[in-house]
Amino acid sequence: MAEKPLSHIDAQGRARMVEVSGKPDQRRTARAEGRITLAAATAELIGQNLIKKGDVLTVAELAGIQAAKRTSELIPLCHNIPLGAAHVRAVLESTSVRVESEVTCVGPTGVEMEALTAVAVALLTIYDMCKAVDKSMCIGEIHLVEKRKEPV
């Protein structure tokens, strides 16, 4: 089976932005998630809202939403997409925080990168807010859970 050529590479091997203006608008949704592991004592501080920088989960959720909206400024070949919604949820567990995102738009291209960026930045925000009390934190498991498109 022949490999499909990369859509972001032109015939000369140079990076390019994919042409999507001829594609029909569709309702597009992408969901992503990831996790940051941390010490149990850090999870307890987060749960009691005792981290000095503030409410870790709420700030992380807001950072993720902001990141989804600015993905095209961070990832060079991403299209600037008008988002219909960006939802980010940070869930505290015993020794981790799981972050989930769901991003939607109506347009000619998907929102996978926006959903993944939302999760990554939310996790980085948690790291930043907790780094003074926990040197063992580890960000990982960032992945696309689902993407779908429907006619409008």
C-alpha cells in the first residue's frame, strides 16, 4: 500500500499551509486529554486551595481555553479558526490532575490542534503554579481522544 503524502509538504519538500478554502464547512469537534502527576501533598494543597499562586484548577482551565483560541499563533502551519466553543476541565485525583478539553467550530478544517494545545497549556499552568512546592511533577499522556465532523 502506497503511503499518503504529507499534506503540509509541497512537491519540493518545503513546509506549507494546507489549502482548505475549497472544502465545505462542517461542524467539527475534537476532544483531548492529558495528565500531570504530582506528590500527594501537592494534590492536597490544590484540593484545599492552598497554593500561593491561587486556584490551580480554575486558572488551568482558563489558560487552556485561552490557548485553544491562540493555537494558530503557536503552531506555525495551523489555520486561524473561529471557535464555536472551547471547554477545559481539570480534575484533581489522588496524585495527579487530569485535564480534558473539547473544542468545536464550523469550518473547513478540524480543531484537533486546538484541543491538544488547550490540554498542554492547562497542564503547563498547573506545573507553573505548583513548581515551588513540588519538584517531582511530570506532564504526560497528552493525546487526542476523539475527532468528528458533521454536515451543517
